[in-house]
Amino acid sequence: MPLYLTRFSYTPATWAKLIRNPEDRRTAAEEYITKVGGTLRGFWYAFGDHDGYTLWEAPDNVSMAATALAIGAGGALSSIQTTVLMTVEETLAALNKASSIKYRPPGEKG
């Protein structure tokens, strides 16, 4: 199954709620992804541009998009960004396939 890395940040109101009532959000995250047949592989909080990161495994892009949309629509996050992760083997296959594509920059005749 494909892997997905999600970067997210909470709203100030969400942080205030978590300070008043600390909660392990991994439980909720796991519930969301299992509804679409996936698995939560990891959940981390961080300093920096994003408050946290999750690593998900989902059956396909549509299932992961549905999960991210549902979470984003909940209003607790100020940002959410999901990246599809590719294996080395998938990247090598893409590189081999790319060699058959002849790119022409804009404005140049081929």
C-alpha cells in the first residue's frame, strides 16, 4: 500500500483545548485511517513550520484524500499538507519511463 506523509498545524483554539484537556490524538488519527482500510504508521509532534507529522498507509490516493479532507474540514487545523511517498523502486521505474519522454521547453521547436 502507498505511504503518505502529512504535515499539519493546529489552530490556537485547538492548542488551548488540548492544554485544558490533554489527549493522545494518535487514537483519533488511527480511527480515521482505518475507516478507509489504511494504517497509521507514525504520529509525531515537532518544533518548526508544522506542529506535527503523520505517516499513513492507505489503499490508494482517493482513500488518503478522503481522510485528509475529513480531518481538514473538522476545523481544528490551520494547515494540512499530504505528500505521496514513493519507494526507491517506484522512483527508478519512473526514471526509466521518463527516458522515453522527449521534453520540449516552451518556445523551442522540436
